[in-house]
Amino acid sequence: MHKTAIIFAGLLLLASCATTTPQTTAAALADLAPTGKVRVGINYGNPVFTSKTPSTGEGSGIAVDLARELGRQLGVPVELVRYNSGGQLTAGLAAGGWDVAVLAFEQERTTVISYSAPFAESDATYLVHARSPLRTAADVDQKGVRIAVSAKGGNDLYLTRTLKNATLVRASSPEASFMLFVAKEVDAYANLKPGLLESVDQLPGSRIVDGRYTVIGYAAGVPKGRDAGAKYLSEFIEYAKASGLVTQWIEKSGNRGLAVAPKAPGY
């Protein structure tokens, strides 16, 4: 076979593998659904990825769509385990509250969570008041500047490591953080850009600064040590990206400022 044809055939094989559903093994099922159902921990405090339908009380959004598709692929029921913040979701692991979680990738959490590659990503930046002299994300890291953030969430963990001068003011949830900003008890509010775009709509006159302090990837994860489950979950996430499912979920959610994450190396 001609060398070019061999390369082309190899590329086609890789593409087909990426869009093929992962094989469900007994070991993966034991890790992901040890009770016969997959319990998926979801942060309901992050409206970018999930929300609660007022009429039914049921969850909806990207994280919920992902959880339900995972259950469908595994052939088991799905139980959505609700938390009000990323910090509470992570703490729920210690109590054995979930088998799979949908949450921001954060290096600090890798000691207890085995992550897939991100399925979606967004800029993380700041909301400031209309008359604020702060114009860029870099401007915010000044002495005397107070930043509202959801405690133990991905933004809090990242900014705790990287800020040199500004002070973080932690609240119990993204909503509580935003209310600190609304009450003008802080100078800035840190969050993902899609959430901040919604906040601007709620608070006319507020504005998002130019630039970002980081890009935050949203992924799925399992408790550390569940290696077969982690392998399956990584393959499932790559399948969901390559097949267009993640694109569909993002479009259905109507979120602005959110993108499908790049393909992970090796897929």
C-alpha cells in the first residue's frame, strides 16, 4: 500500500475510534456503578452547567445531559446527587456521596479525584462595578482590592495560589458571592465568563474586565483508585466531544462564552 494511503487509513481509524462508544467492562461498571446505578455529583450552584427547573424540580443543563448519557451508555440508572458549590461537591467524596462527578479541573483535587480531560472550557475573569478604575484582569490583583469568590470552588483554588496582592472574600456559593458584589461589599466578583455574562444582564451597569486570569476546563472524575472507571470515563468524554454531543449540549444550554475543549492527547 502506498505510504500516503497508509497514513490516511490510520487517520480514519483514529477518527472512528474517537467517535466509537467505549466498551463497558465488568470492572468499569464495578467502579462507576457499584450499587447498580451511577451516582453523579453535580454542582447546582454553577448555572453554566446545570440548573433546577422550577416547575418540576428536576435538573437540566450540560452536566445533567452528560450524566444521563453516561448512564445510557453504561446501561444503568442515573442518580443526580446535588451540591450547592464545587467545594461541597468535593467534600461529598469523603462521605462516599458519589461515584462520578462533573466539576472544574483543579490540580489540588487530583490527590483525591482521577479526572478525564476537560469536555468544555471557559475563560475565568472578573465582574466590576460601573465606576471601577479596574480595566483588565491584571489590574484586579492590587492591594486593597477585595474579590468575591465561591469557597473551595475552582476559581477560589486557582486564585488562592496565584494572587499576590488582592484579598479573596469567600462565600458559600456562587449566588452568595454575587450578592456580596451586588451589595458593594467587594470590588470584584470572580467567576467563569458565561456566568458573568448572565450577571451583567442581572445587574445593569456592571461590566466584565478585559482579559482573563485563567482558562478553566470542566471535566468528569471518579474517586482516586477506581482505575477501570477512570479509563472508561476518559474514553466516554472523548467520544462525547468527537461525536458532537458536547457541542449539542452547549448549544441547547444557550451559554455564551463556553467552548468544547480540545481533543486529549492520544485520542
